[in-house]
Amino acid sequence: MSDEYSMQQDRIRKKAYQLWEAAGSPDGGEERFWFQAKIEIDQEEAKLDKEVAGSFPASDPPSSSVVTGATGETKLAQE
């Protein structure tokens, strides 16, 4: 099992538990809460993916750095 898979399962488990508690901790219905938790988490992730879809890639340099300066132009060595 990958770490990502384990983290996802743990997140679903916690969400399902919250949903179960909010429903009054009924007997049975574990699958219903598990699948509802999975659906809600998938929807949250899809919303976040949509929000960041237009953002700059992480590989873009920062707008201000020692190398490029505030304007993005390479600074020439001073003579």
C-alpha cells in the first residue's frame, strides 16, 4: 500500500466517522457512511483542483529573487 493510498483511506475513515456521529451513531450502515465520505472528499478535491487550475505552475520562478530581481530581468554584473 502506498503512503498516498493510506492517507486517502485515513481521511475517508475520519470523514465517515464524523458523518456517522452527526447521524446519531446509528447501528449498521457503515458502507453508506464510507461512500458518502468518499463522495464528499472527492467533491472537495475537485473544487480545489478547479480553483488552482489557472494558477502558475510551481516551476515558475518567484516574481522577485536574487537572480532575476523584482522585474524578472537578469541583473548584469557591475563593473
